[in-house]
Amino acid sequence: MNKKLICRKAVFAMLACTTLTSINAQQKEYPQPERMKPGMSEYWTPQPAIVTPGDIQTNSAPSDAIVLFDGKDLSAWESVKGGPAQWTVENGVFTVNKPTGDIQTKQQFENFQLHIEWRIPEDITGTSQGRGNSGVFLQGKYEIQVLDCYNNETYVNGQTGSVYKQTPPLANAMRKPSEWNVYDIIYSAPIFKDDNTYRVPPTVTVIHNGVVLQNHTTILGTTEYIGFPKVAKHGAGPIILQSHGDPSEPISFRNIWIREL
Ligand code: MG
């Protein structure tokens, strides 16, 4: 190796050393971020409210639920036509009393979790929509269909657990007539713009006998029998249970509770 090359290498080494020293000096001028510890991404308040779950043996309501039917009377309900709810209460359940029409909760709700159990009678007759038809109307406007869909074909957006005439259910989880069905419904109310259209549309999740039928489904508007969904501004509303008016419709309900969210 000649002297010139040795000299160049020495100069390069000195420059490299000077640069590194300079970078280290700059780094020392700034505070280094503290090393993350597990506790840095944890927060402890506010703690969620303590809710005592319902008893699995007796199928009771959670401690913070509003009980809408406890098997005794329809004091939380009234007729949609006006006056007291006159469906038949017997043996801890109540049953549609067709001539008296739909019933609704006296209380109005916004966002909620609703638990409701319903039963198609063993001797049900009829076909398609004329077989065990009822419904649960959210805020009095948006129907989640109740129907006997056990070996009963009908249009899919009118099946059990459909958002009626809008969104079919993801599955058919129907139990046989005479067995109890369970709906757990989680509903978020809409937020409206000044022009009375949705800024945030309503959404619904429906679980039927433990099976998801609606998964955070957007509701497009009112659930019309004839025509398409309508959007009109509204506030809190009741839960309405439908008396569909079929010749054979003694559908029964029990164990109804709601938790406001
Ligand atoms: Mg119906």
C-alpha cells in the first residue's frame, strides 16, 4: 500500500469519527422518549357500572333492566288505540287478543337492549305471512318480524328476524311451534339532520335463540307493507307488539325486559 492511499484512509476514518461524534452530541441535546411500560396504555376510571346478571336458572332480568313483563300483568303496556292493554295474561305469559289490536309500552325509549321471548302455538295454521305473524316495532316504527318460519316458506325479507321488507335474516334459527323463541335486540336510534333525513340512520342487531340474524344492520326507514321505507323525524318511541289480524294468531310472550344504553 502506498503512502498516498494510507493517508486518504486515515483522513476518511477521522471524518467518519467526527461525524459520529457530532450525531451523538445532537442526540444528547434532545430528551429521549421514555421506554413504554404496560401501565402507560391503561386507564382505570370511570369504572363500568356494576350490573348483576339475571339468574340463569330462573331466567330473570339483569339488575339494571326495566322489566316490561314479569308474568303478572300488563301494567307497563297500553293499547295503541288507547286505553289499557287487553291481551290475555295467563300462567305467566300473555297472548295476542286480536280484536283489541296492537299494544305498546307506556315508556318511550331511545337506544336499548331488549330481551323478549315468544311462542307460536302448537296448533298454528296458515301459510307464508299468514302463519304466526306478529312483530316487535322499535321506537314504534321499525318492525323486526315475528313469524312461524319453521317449515313455512315466505319472502326472505319478511322472514322471522327480518327488518321487515328491508333486510332478510342471516339465518333461520326457528324453533318448532310450542317451543319458546328468544330475541335479544340491540338498537341504536337515528340522529336527524335539519331537513328531517338521517344524519346517522338507526341500526339493529338481532340475536334469535343465540344465533345472529341481523349484524348491526342499517335500517333504511319505516317498515312498510306496501311501498318503500319512509324517513321522517322522530324522537323516543315505544316498543309495539303487533296483532297481525290473522285467523290463527294466538302468539304468546313472556319475560320481557329492556336496558337503556
Ligand atoms: Mg309482522
